[in-house]
Amino acid sequence: MRKAKFYIETYGCSTNKGNSEYIMGQLLDKGYRLTKRIEDADVLIVNTCGVKKPTEDKILFRLRELSSQGKPLVIVGCLTRINPEALKKVAKEFSVLLDSHSIEKIRESMEKALKGVKGEIYLSEKPLKGKLRLPRHRFSIYTEIIQICEGCIHNCTYCAEKKAHPFIYSYPKEGIIKRAEEALKEGVKEIWLTALDTGVYGIDKGYTLIDLLNEITSLHYKFKVRLGMMNPFHAKKHLEELLEVYKSMKMYKFIHLPVQSGSNKVLEEMDRRYLKEDFVHVIKKFKERVPEVTIATDVIVGYPSETDEDFEETLNLVKEVKPDKVNISKFFPRPGSKAWGMKILPPCKVKERSKLLHETCRAIALENNKKLVNKVTEALILEKADGGVKGRLLNYKPVFIPLRIQTGVFIKVKIINAKEGSLVALPNQRETGIESLCQR
């Protein structure tokens, strides 16, 4: 008997991407088939994100389109808890709605969708403790995404994620290590450790993120670890230990610290629990001790209390720190957040500030990348691309190599060209055995 096919779309962060891998893994394990074509699918699955208003709008628009297909629709993810009413409004005939704590019910959801069930809802206040043991189907055969904890100890005024993930739960360290080791045995070359805030890992278990990183980097395989987003509050708290961990050749020299504003007044009103000077101190120490480090940060433009002077402080902070990547978001009030009822700034003013910050950050990114031209470093080749292959450098910066090289290998490369968002490289002339890596 023919097994049904499912189609899946994923929005949002790497944790959401990991959840989609668990969804696919469970369904494939049950015998269902994955398709990339909507027209071939028996059931449509959308894994949603609720962090930003523009992303929510994009998802809602897409759900309207998919609802018109007349096929069973399963809606998953953070938006099911943050704004379920909006989902129900645009997808009135949805089959099943389930949150990220309930993804072990995806097989049951699939069966109900195929039977024509409408309006089924699975929501759970409790994290899915057995998540790491679920079957998974990776988007990339070389990348293992491991969510290390649920929730966050902070309560930032602009954030609605508390509504989706109200409690802290750290996945057991031994379970994470086991999952990582199994993945490495299967040929994985990079491990992404993800969470709303990786810095809170272990706070409910009596150990720390540093303990976990030390154990993972002690595994006897050649691979890289990408550490996910961390509140600067925790980076400052564990700075010396963190810098020691980053000495490991198994750590990507990459750190993501969302500053959100360069104004201490705005940071206090956001309830961020650190000063801009703390952020600058952490970045300064990383650049001193890990000189090749890539710095990523996030900035919210147009927080309701942000004045022209506050924005100028943010602009000056960016110019001082010179981060490699800045994720810029215009402020939009999110349901369930403390800033939900606040009066927003004029959109034209926010747009003007955002444009200026974007221009500044693009110039800094290009300037930083140009400094890498003629440098020799190691690259992990991850995927084929038109005219060559793509990979990541030791500092996690994306690199393109215009040669048909074998994927899943580490090679020495020389940077030959720099763009704002990526680099171009060639195998280093001294690289031995490069001929064997090139594919005819």
C-alpha cells in the first residue's frame, strides 16, 4: 500500500530547523515519504516562528496560500503558542496545531490529518524530555543541530518567546554528548549547539555551558562546534572560562552576542541586565585572545523609548566594536510581551534609522572581510554550488571555492577575494593531495 507523502516548510532559528529534522525523522521512520513538491504531497506541514512581526506576517500570508490548496494542513512551532488566534483566522480548516514541545505527536497528527480531522490541538507546558532520542532526518549530512536547553531566565520586554517557552529545561549533558558522538560516527563534521540563550545551559542541573563545551571538544573526531546565541550577561559571567574553551581547535571562532541597543537607558528599559560597557568588554577580550573571531550581534531599531541620542549611541557602539554580522530588526510589539501595549515610534523615523545602521554595518562587514584577503586558513567543505563548492572557515565565515572539490573534508585555503557577506578562496598551493579531492 502506498504510504502518504508530506511536504514541510520551516521558518525561524536553527532550533526550529532542528525541530523540523525531528519531524521529518519520525515520519520517515514510520514509512511516510518526503516530497519537495506541494502538488505531490498528501499533507502540508509548516513549522512556524513567532520572534518577529515581519516573519509572522510572512508565515500568515503563506498559510493563506497553502490553505487554498485544499490539502490537510499541520501547523507546528512557536507561533502556535504566541499567536494561535492569528493562525486559526488565516487557516480556518487546519487539521492539527501543535507546539514545539509536542513534536513527538507528529505521527499521530499525520494520521489524523489523513483521516480528515479538523481543528485538533496539541499544546504542552512541559518540554519534551526525550527529544534527543527521537529519529531525525538532517537537512545537511554534515551538520548535527542539538538543542541544549529550553526557555530563558530573562524576561526582556520586547520578547514573546516566554509565552512559547515559559520554563527552563536543560537537556542532560550525557544525552547531548551521546547524540553528538553518534552523529560524528555517522560522518557529521559540525555540531550546532542551539537554544534561546545557550548561556543558561545547566542552570537547572548544577553544571554550566563550559562543562558541556569541554566534554564535547574532548571527543576524538575532527569536527567543529558552532555555539549559538548567548546573552552578554552570561558571556561576562563566564568570560575567562569561555575564552579558554575557545582555544580548542574544535570550536568555530564565532560568537553571537545580541547587544540590542548601544544606549544603557534603553537596555535598562528592555530589562537586558547588562550595560553596553559589559558588551564592549567581552568583545574586546575575545578579539585580544581569539584574534580571528567572528563577532555576530543583534540590534533592535526603534524601541518605543529610543531617542535620536539613543540611536546615535547604538551607531557609535557598532562603529567601535566593528562586528562582522549584525542582525537588524525594526521594533514591532509582540503579543504576550511587556512591550505589547507601548506606543511605537513613527515608522518613517524607524526606517531612516534602520537604513543608516544597515549601511554602516555593510561597510564594516566589507572592511573586515577585505582584511582576510591573502590569508591562509582551514575550511570545511559542506556543499556543492554552481561553479564550485561552499563551506565555512575556522571563524565560521562562509567561503566559496570555484572548484569541484569533494564535500565533507577540511582543507587549507587562501582567500583571494572578499565580499560583504562571504569570501572567495582557492586551495592553498602547499595543500597536499588536493588533486585527489577534486572531482572530475
